[in-house]
Amino acid sequence: MIHSKAPAPDKTAPVASSGELADARTILVVDAQQAMSVLTPNPRRQSVVLTRKSMLGHKMLASVRPDVIIGPLMTQDWDIVDLALMLEALGYRGDLFAVTKPLPRAELVLREVSAVCKHLRVRLLELP
């Protein structure tokens, strides 16, 4: 019998459903206003804070204390890897959702981001 030393694959699906965001108390949306179409903010259960990447910093993260951060997979000036690296440098350790259109091989994108950012749980949030 051959035993692999490779880590066990993550059983979590690479693409998240909007229902998975329902349990988050605070969601920080970074330059991804299109994500609002799948969020249902409820002041008693969940708050959603919209911001721009240029506004992120230690003070903001300490003030907002997000359970989840959502950002675009790609913009004209940066991509989700840039955002993930910045968030890790700021001390964020949590869920990061990348908003994108449906992708044929979503796991490849996630593998790349996860290889660079070990402290984040990265998922895709596919919107039509």
C-alpha cells in the first residue's frame, strides 16, 4: 500500500453559496458592490460594511471586526491575491470570498491564492 505525504484535500467546495454568508455577523465588502445582490443585511443579525481597498488598515479592521471579507477576483489595478496578502499583513485570519463570474476550474484559482495566503480560508462567490 502506498501512503501519500500530501495533505488531505480540503473537502469544502471551492464555490460558496450565498447561504453560507448568512451566519456571518459582520461582512466587510471591499470594492465588490455587486456582492450586495446576494447579501441580506439585517441590523439585528448581520451588518455589512462597504469600503475600498485603499481605506483598509489596522484601525478599520479593529473597528469593523469582520467575520467575512468579500472582494473581487480581479479589478483593473489589483486582484484577490493582492487583497489577501494585504489582509494577512494587517493580521486578518478568516474567510475571504472572491466575487467572480462562474469559472470552469475554480479550484485552480483557489489553489493559487491558498498557496500564497495560508492564514485565510478563500472561497469563490460566483455571480451570474
